[in-house]
Amino acid sequence: MPTIDTLAQKPTRSEQEAARRSFPALEETLKSLAKKATTEIEIEETSQKIVMPTMALKLLAMILKDLGEGRPVQIVPIAAEVTTQAAAEMLGCSRPHVIKLLEQGKIPFTLVGKHRRIKYEHVMKYRKAMKEAQKRNLIEMMKDDAEAGLYDS
């Protein structure tokens, strides 16, 4: 079975095309399954029937949408802990910067021996807050520029 690292690769063109073809059909099917807790699916090639949570099919639909748009997908349990290097990659910054954020108390962490571990959900919470702050700052800069007459009407 592939590891999480190998699954986070950009999809090939044929994988993108297969995902683009599959997504609308699955999305439409999910509308009629909205109130069901489980769903039975059949693998055509093996005739094997599998009962799975409908929520898993909803996740599959989200995966197909992203793959169809050419984005790599990685599934990480929310309670998973990540290293400072993995957190840096998720945030798009350097590992030393992540360590600085941890030491400043901006992201909670635990020490395992001498190694810092960060909950995935805390990294994503910080990332979301960072993106929201960036958006607010951009809007403020645009307002300032408009007031200064730097935009043409």
C-alpha cells in the first residue's frame, strides 16, 4: 500500500481526466444518498460489494474534484501530529520560522524528548488565521489606494 508521502503527488493527465469524468456522477449520486449512513458499492472488475459510510463517499467526491483540477491530495487524520519540517511545508515557510512561532506560543506543541510535535489541526488553524489576516490586510491596502486616488474608475 502506498505511503502518505507517495499519495501527495500531482495527478497525471489520465488520472485528472478520470477524476473529471467521475466527479459529476458521484456528486449526483450523493444527493440521493444524503440521509443514508452507509452505502453499498460494487467494484465492477471483481464484482465485490463493499458497504461503506456515505461520509467516505463524500470524501472521495472531494478528492476527485481536487484531482480533476490537477491538485495533489493528501489525507491526514485530524489528530495526527506532525514534525516542524512538515508544519513548515504546510505553511510555506522555513522550519526555523515554525520553531520561532512555536516558541512565541502562536502554535501549540508538545515535546517528545527533544523533538517538537504539532497537532495537524493546530497547524491548519494557524494557517487559516494567517490567510484571513492576509486578506484583511490586502483589503485595507486596496481601500487606502482607492482613497489616495491610485485606482482609475
